[in-house]
Amino acid sequence: MIHELWFAVLAFMLAGYAVLDGFDLGVGALHMFIGRTSAERGRAIDSIGPVWNGNEVWLLAAGGSMVVAFPSLYAASFSGFYLALMLVLWLLLLRGISIEFRHQVDSPLWHEIWDVVFWISSALLAVLFGVALGNVLRGVPLDVNGEFQGSFALMLNPFAVLGGVLSLVTLSLHGATWVALKTDGTLQPRARMLVGHLWWGTLALLAAMVAASFVVRPDFTANFSRWPVLWIFPLTAIAGALFLRRAWGLHDNRGAFLGSAALIVGILTSVAAGLFPKLLPSLPGGPHPGLDIYNAASPANSMRIALWIYVFGMALVILYLSNVYRVWKGRSQPYHI
């Protein structure tokens, strides 16, 4: 039972990161298009200013859960995706630097430079996270010892690249709903217009991804047939997409944002439900069956002790972030250079 609990914790952490830092990445990927002046782009960035660094805690928590509960998964994934992880690290640094440095010098050229850095780093991060998820769903080359055997170029296969594009468009949609919720004036109608376009793009790419998954992972639906209750996860994604569209049509920006969050949660939990109990599947026909919650796990007693510590720590994080969102619940104020 402890193995299944840790699988749920890891899925929860990743879904939490995708929802919370996802709109940060979406704002970064879109702010050059939503904001036509330096002041407008600055206001879009300021809408995530109080929360972006706290949102990234969830990524650290997800990585920490791998170390504590599934060390073999941590070793295989971090060694196999080493170059990609170094890119993620540098892109995260560049995002943080661009947000902080942008306001330090009162110069239009200075603002433009850091706007471009923030835009590129946010968009590439969204793509890389989607590529990583696509490779996990497709399977990776593992040798008989469960160690990664491949290259970064191998990770850029068509299925994973499709996952990267889907991630970019979906998180951009999420970011657009956030800007529509947190701003007014000229930014809000532009964000709302993008929500309408990106909603269609997300659905089209999601349909393509689902169709392609039947080719690369034919057994993906086995768990849904075995445990019909798992259909609640894809139904959550569908309901979130429909609720988003309805709320957008009613000019309910808060509802649109919540619908977008439900869509992302539904997608990721559906992937987790389809993979269970696997954590990092091997490519079909490989010498290793893949890493799962049993052969990649720490000793059961260690997992039990760590779970109590982890739950307590994350409860504190949730309380802190809830207070931050409560304090900064209004719209971002007009930006002054």
C-alpha cells in the first residue's frame, strides 16, 4: 500500500506543479504577444510576480519525492535526461533572472532584452516538460540493469515532440486565462482572444496525442478496462475543457482559469492512471520491463517514515501559498517604468 501512496504523492506533486507554475510558463510564452508596449509586458509579468517562485517549489518537491521513494527512478531519469535537465536548470535560472533584472535599469533596451529572455526560456521550458512526458509515455531504452541507454537526440522523437507542442499550447492557454483574470484594460481582451484560439489548438493537439498514444503504447488503456473508476480522470479533462469554454463565453474569467486547471489535472492524472504501476516504462521489446513502483522503490519502512515527514512539509507549503494567493488575489496594478 505504501508504494501506491507514494505513486499518488508523486502524481499529485507533478499535477500541482503543472497547474501552478504552468500559468507562469504560459504568461512568459505569451507576454510578448499580449503586451504591445514595455509597460503592458511589465504588467503581465507583474501578475505572476508574487507567486512564481513559490510555484516552483512543487517541482523541487516532485524531484525530492523521487529521491526519497523511488531512487532507481531518480538515477535512471536524471542520468538519461541529463542534458535536458541541465537545460531545464538553466532555463529556470534565466526565467528568475529576467523577472528580477528587468526592473533594475530604467532603459527600453534593457527591458526588451529581458522580455525576450523571459519569453524564450518560458516557451522552451514548456516544450521540454512536454517532451519529457511524451518519452515517459512512449518508453525509454533501458538495459538489463534498468539503466538508461540512449542520447538526447533519441528523446526528440516525433511522439515526444508532439507532446512538447501540446504542452506549450496547453500551458499558453492556461497563462492566457490567468492574464484575463488578473488584468484589465487593453490586456484583458487580448488575453481573452487568445484563450478562444488556444482552446481549439489544445483540443486538436490533445486528440492527436491520444490517437498517437494508441500506436506507441497500445496497452495504455488496460488499466481503464480493469478499473473503470479511473475514467474519472479523462472525464475531468473533458469537463474542464467544456467548462473553460462555457466560462469564457460568459466572460467568467475565474471560471475559465479553473476550467483550464481542471483540464491540465485531468490530462496528467489520466497519464498516471494509464501508466500505473509503471514509473518509467521501457521501449517495447527492450531487455528490461521498465521501472515501476516496486522495483524502483526504497525499503518500505523508509518510505513510511518519509511519507509522514513529506505530508507535514507539503501541508506547510500549501498553507503558505494559500496565504500568498489570498493576499494577492486582486488584479495587478498598472505598470510604471
